[in-house]
Amino acid sequence: MRLRFLWISLCLLMVISSIHAAGREKYNFNSGWKLKVGDIAQAESVSYSDTEWKSVTLPHAFNEDEAFKLNIKDLTDTIVWYRKHFRLPADAKGRKVFIEFEGARQGIDLYVNGHLVGQHENGVMAFGFDLTALVKPGKENVIAARIDNNWDYAEKATGVKYQWSNRNFNANYGGLPKNVWLHVTDKLYQTLPLYSNLQTTGVYIYAEDIQVRARKARIHAESEVKNETKKSQTVGYLVELFDRDGKLVKAFRGAEKRINPGEKIVLSAESEVEGLHFWSWGYGYLYTVKTALCIEGKKTDEVITRTGFRKTRFADGKVWLNDRVIQLKGFAQRTSNEWPAVGMSVPAWLSDYSNGLMVKANANLVRWMHVTPWKQDVESCDRVGLIQAMPAGDAEKDCKGRQWEQRKLVMRDAIIYNRNNPSILFYECGNESISREHMLEMKKIRDEFDYHGGRAIGSREMLDIRDAEYGGEMLYINKSAHHPMWAMEYCRDEGLRKYWDNYSYPYHKDGEGNSAYHSAATGKTKKQADASVYNRNQDSFTIENVIRWFDYWRERPGTGKRVSSGGAKIIFSDTNTHFRGVENYRRSGDTDPMRIPKDSYFAHQVMWDGWVDTENPRLHIVGHWNYEPGVVKPVYVVSNTDSVALFLNGKPMGQAQCDYHFLFTFDKIAFTPGVLEAVGYNDGKEAARMQLRTAGKPAKLKLAAIQHPKGWKADGSDLVLLQVEVVDAEGNRCPLANDLIHFTVEGPAEWRGGIAQGPDNYILSEKLPVECGVNRALLRSSVTAGKVVVRAEAEGLASASLELVSSPVEVQNGLSTYIPGDDLEGSLDRGETPLSPSYIDRAVDVAVLSAEAGINTEEACKSFDDNELSEWKNDGKASTAWIKYHLERVARVDEICMKLTGWRMRSYPLEIYAGDELIWSGETEKSLGYVHLKVKPIPASEITIRLKGSSKEDDAFGQIVEVAAPVANELDLFKAKDGDKTNHELRIVEVEFKENLNR
């Protein structure tokens, strides 16, 4: 026992003192590539001359110049070759060499030293190859990749096209737009989490028995280990856990195991750990876990995993994070997450900047759309504290046969690759409902590879399939008392950042634009259509976003038994994908493509500041305060306070009208130069304040740089985000300036530019107008370090210049040990999960015991069964258009919440009785889900709902269109055959009877 203790102590001491991963090297393999478009004969050959090819640093899409210049469907798809010359250290001889691609678009054939290694075709997921037999350590090697990004690429073995290679939503940035890594290991090693080709699962870290208040949990580590030596060996397993400051928190070991030649086994260890910091929303606390193999007291292989720990629960229609209920508030973002003229291929720090902006908008969720995000974005969300919903690969419908098998394989690979990333809370199996059988198949994959990860698996919709662990529709409001329901996409309106309002330059009246739009559902252009909601100005775009979020806020936890778990607004940043407005890209974002916020960004920042209920008072004045004399306009303030007062140069501007809880409108405010100030009050006391100040005449330009926190890297791929503003003499931004700026660059850098309304969207142009006084541009480093000077000039304005310096990145023989992202810290801005409740109960439901009806009484229970795909309805006759509910007790019901069939099209004239007394009479409003009726509260145990006339038909949301194709038997009636034929129909999907606690 004493010898055993000494051996353990020796191993632990060795672990603690180790700094670098023993027996294993990970190289950045992004530098020194050559690129050539076209299908080139013999390009895989070692002797082929690539000296005339374009030199690039990965990640780099061959068609990056087209990003935001072309309509998504026009992005170039062709065959392209990438080549690279490299030399491994001589001591790599006799060791294993693996290459890891974070992804390629679409199909790739990989060659090393003229020999075909293999292929990968799904165009989404990471994959790897074993290069050991083909590389020559100490000598020059040539790697070549032939990549075909044909939109209609089909799997070679089956001839079946991948469902997600779609011209509407999956921007085709072709070639190698993601990172590439090279791994060198001993022949007894922990495998990589790359199942395709390698058939390996890597390391799995998870926590169980999490006690949030006590700050402790049982940490588990598992490593798949493979023995490619020629002898059996006994292997020990050591685990060390380091905090974000590099301090050892705990070291522990698992049982030794014997592993035979050619065998794969799993080694594991576990230990209770105290003093933990749990990953949370806006609190990207990450630990470094080192798992090491130990043979005869010597560490032989060490893998470093950066991860975090958190506790989740999905039940009762709600989501818990670290024992606190959280309503999901965020964005459905295109997985490409792209930028002008570079596509998706940005450095890790810029991913943090973009994803971090979501968190600063008080979003807690990003739902990536259709395909798995690349590892860089996954890890970025870990750092910034942003919950992720991770899809695999899909389109707008379920599928069958080989396409379904392809989806399952991508989900398997994605789970294995990303299961150590704490920000992923949801696995999404489809952007449309899938069958129960398919849901069970996906759950089986999750349970096999990530049973302990604390993640819910579901799909869009899934309203009546309880095997799904979450669901929710697009556009509509769903509620549940079982698995959580949150809106997968809402508010599809579009608005260009350039358009303030119709009172100031460029005087864009809300809705001016095209009279047609393209349907993603049918693939056809709808002509002579009202497309005004896709061409909004910023005033109305912001207001629409307030209205749409109110629908989900009103159904938040605390409002009854059945609740909404929130929603994801489509999209965060304007995107080079399917559009319906005038421009050739989607402008539904809270920011423009350069991540300059629109007013809706700040509106969400106000409305979303809390886990469920508002926790921090905020307000935002929509727009600017620079108008022509004589302008009289409404002023809109978005606030989460009880009331708002508006002052112009200190003078009160009267009473506001409050709508949708958050929107305060001060009508007919006459413009006077000076200071416009809004003050928010809670309980009569000032809680928040904001002002807009009239800017003077444009006087000069102002340049600033946003870059990596530790400086600009001269690696050929790092970017600087330049911001240019037109300001007055005092430095205030001039909100109406749209001057054309001329940029010049001196030094080792490449101009990638920005975007603006105009020819080719000004992509790559060194002349770029500001819009609303500001714009941004990207500048890419070269592989040569040095000073770079950027100058900006505009007619009639004082010029500006900015000096930048890029620092060298060491690359030897095509290999670098600099791993972008490893030097980025997690953001802790929001602090740890509060221990207090996130909401106050505001209403209780009075349960229904039974119901009787004018007809179809046996189906009356379907109107209170917590299933939004079932309903009670009468036969269209006035005499049968009633239903009586028997409550569980005598109650003073003061609110009735209903989802009525045809909610967006029908207005039902109703009379409602408590016992024999009329408590409400009128016509229900049309909605995107539920209507709330404030009724006279009198004691009663029976409530009768009766139709008093014919319902009225007229779609109140005609410009809000579904992407999915129309189908029969839809309860919203928008897509249903004969949905406009009503007679005296009374149809109820769900009804809830409520007693408000604070009336």
C-alpha cells in the first residue's frame, strides 16, 4: 500500500509540474497553402509546380470575394485545388501523424505525396485522416486537396445529394474555409474525436451530482485509447483540473488497464471537486482538463481539453441553468455567421467579438440554423457565455432513405466532436418536425455518445411528440407544461441600417421597395406582392421587434402552468442568404454585416435584461435628434421601467402612450436642436436615463481599430476591424452623414473593405460611404510583420489616419505552435448564476376537471390537453357553438387565455359566462398564437364560452410567410385547404383559466 501511495504521489507530482502536452504535439497547419481554381490534371503529384498559384493562409474560401457581393444562389461552385509543402521534425519518425480538418465545402479528395488518402463529402463536419504511412519525417512532404463545392454535389457511393446543400440558407463558401490542424502522437495514444474516417471518439469530460450552492460536483473523464505498438501494455490514467488562472484544482487517477496490440479501450477516472465556478449565461468560466496516459511511472500521452461545468434541467415547459429558470432570448443565426468579402473565415477573436455582441444585447441563446457550426464558433460561445442550439444537417422538412442516414451520421460526428463544449444545451434534429421514429433514432445517438452531457435533444415543432425533449414552431407562440417550447425563428421582417425613418435623409418611408419577393418554400418569385415588411426603416423595424418579443414575454414562466420558454429572433447580423427585400442579402439582423448595431439591437438589450423577469432597468430612445426645422414626429422609447418621461432641453414633453409593455410613444414632438432626454421610473423613483444630442455640422473623420486583445498577428489570416465616423467639431457622430470615404493603406496588409448600399454593395472597394455617420472595413494581415498606416479622406472633411503594427507568428516548415483561440479568455461580465429566483409568480391556473359541448363532447378535452395539434370544434352550426368547462374549484377567474384555431386569420365573436353571468363579450383579436381576455372576476366553478355570430376571416399577418410548404390539416388555417370557410365554427386549441395574483 505504501509503495502504491508513493507511485501515485510521483505520478501526480509529474502531472503538476508538466507544462506542455507530453508525447503529443498539435500544430497549426493553416499557413503556407497554395490555391488554384479549376480541375487541374496531376495537381496531386509531388513534382507538380505550384509556384504560380495564389498563396493563402487558412481558413480561406476560394470564392471569398463574392461574400455579400453576389446573391447566395450565384456564389461560384466549381472545383478548386489547395496544395501545401511541409516538413515534419525528424523525431516524428515512428510516431503517429493525423490531420484534422474542421471542415471542407463540399467534397474533398485528399492526397499526400501523390497518394490518395481518402475523401470526405458532407461539407459540414470536421473529419480526420491518418497520414502516418505516407508522410516522411525530416523531409519535404506535399499535401494536396481537390475540393468540389457544386451546389448539387451528390455522395459518390450513392448518388444522393446532401439535403443541406441549399441555395437559400447554407452560403457556399467553398474550399477550406475552416482551420486545419496536424497532430503527432506516440503509438499508444488517446484518440481524436473524429469519427468519420478515423472511427474514434476521443476524450469525454462531464460532471454529475452537481451541487450549485455548495459549489461542488463529481467530475468524470473518459478517454478512448488505442494501442498501435506491437506489445501489450498496462496503462494508467491521470487527470488534472486547472482553473482559468492556471492553478491546479484537483488531480486524480483511474484504474490501470491492460491494452493489447491493435486494441481500443476506454480509460476513466472520477473525483468529487469542490470550489467550482459553474459556466453560465455571460459567464464563460472554463477549466483546462489534462488527461494523460502513464506507463511505468512515465507520462507518455497528454490531451488538453478546455471545458466548463453547468447543471441543466428541461421540464414543466421550462429550462433551468444551474438551478435557475431561464427564458431563452436570442437569435437564430446562419451557421456561416459571415462577413463581407471574407465569408465565414475570420479569426477566433472576431468570432468572440461577434458572438459577444449577442450577449451584450442580453441574448442568452444562439440557435445555429440547418448545419453544425464550425468549432471556432462553438468554442467562442463557451468563452462569451452564450447558450447554443446545435443542429446537425437538414433542410425544411423531414426526409427518408439515404438522406436521413446522412443526417444521422452528421449528428453522430457533431455530438462526438462538440460534447465537451458547455455552451451547447440543445441538439436540434431538424428545421422542421421529424417523425417519432426519427426522433427516437436521434435520441439513441445522443444517449450513446453524450448520455451525461445535460443536453436536450429535439427538433423544430414537435408539438405533440413527447419523446422530443424540446420543440417550438417558427413565427408562432407555443406553450407547454411538459417539454420546453421556444420559438425557433420569429420576426422575419427586414430593414436596412441606412434608413433611419421617413423624416430624415434618405427619407425612406416604411415599406418602400420591391413589389415581389422570392419564396424559399416554392422556389418561385411572388410578383405583385406587398413586400413592405421586408423594406422597413429603423423606426418601424424596431417597433416590430418590440411587438413580436412581447408575445413571448407575456407567456413567460410565472404566468401560469403552461408557459413559453422564449424565442430566437431570426437573425443577429445581416446575412448573405435568402432575402425578400430590395438588397441581394438578408437584412433581418439586429446589426448590419459589419456588426454595427441597428436600433433593434438596443431594444432587445432593454427587453432581455434578465433571466426571466427584468432585473436591470434600461431604456433606449429610438433614432437620432438631427432634423430639419419644422419636423414634427413621434419619439419612441423602449424601456423596461414602469413609466417614462421625455424632456427636450429640460422641458417635459407630456404623457407617453405605453403599448406592448416596453414601447412608450410620445406623439407629435416638434424638433428643436439640443438635448432630447428620456428618464425611466420604477415605483416613482428614477431608474434609468438616456439622452440624444443634436450633432453639429460634419467637420472631420474619425478612425478607430477593433482587434485581437493581444494585438494583430502577422499570420496572413488575422483581421483588424476598422471603424470610420463622420463627426462634428466636438467629436459627436453626425447621424445623417453619408459621405464617400477614400481609404489608402501603406504597409504589409490586404484591404478587404466593408459594405454599403451601392454598386456591388461596395465589396472590396477602397471607396466606401458611411451610413448614418459610420461604417466599418476589414484589413487582413500578411505573413510579414510591420507597421501599417491607414488613411481616410472625404471631400470637405478633415482627414484621419491610424497606425497599426502586426506582430510576427513563428512558422517553421509549414508548422506553427500558435493556436488561435487558446490565448483568448472567457468573459465573466454577467457574473455567476444568481442564487435568487428569476421570476415572481403572477398568475395561477385553475384546472379544468371536465367539459361538455354543443356537439363532440367526447373531444372537448382536446381544448385543455396541452397539445397544440389537437382541438375541439363544433359542426359549424350556431346552436352547437358552445362549450362549458367545469373547474376544479370555485375561483375568481379574471383572465382567460386561448389559442383559437385560425389564430392569425380569424376573429371570433364570443360571449363568456361564469355560471349564468356574462363576464366578457366581444371579438377576439387575431394573433400569432394566444389571445388574453380580461374578464369580470366573480366566484364560479363553471365557465361557458359561446359563439355569438360568424367568425370573420382576413389574415392579419399577410406578409409574414412560412418557409415550409403548405400542408393540410393545419390548425393555423393559413396553410390549410378551405381555411377561409367558417360558417358558425367555434374551434379551440387550448384554453387556460387564470387568477392573477397582483390584480
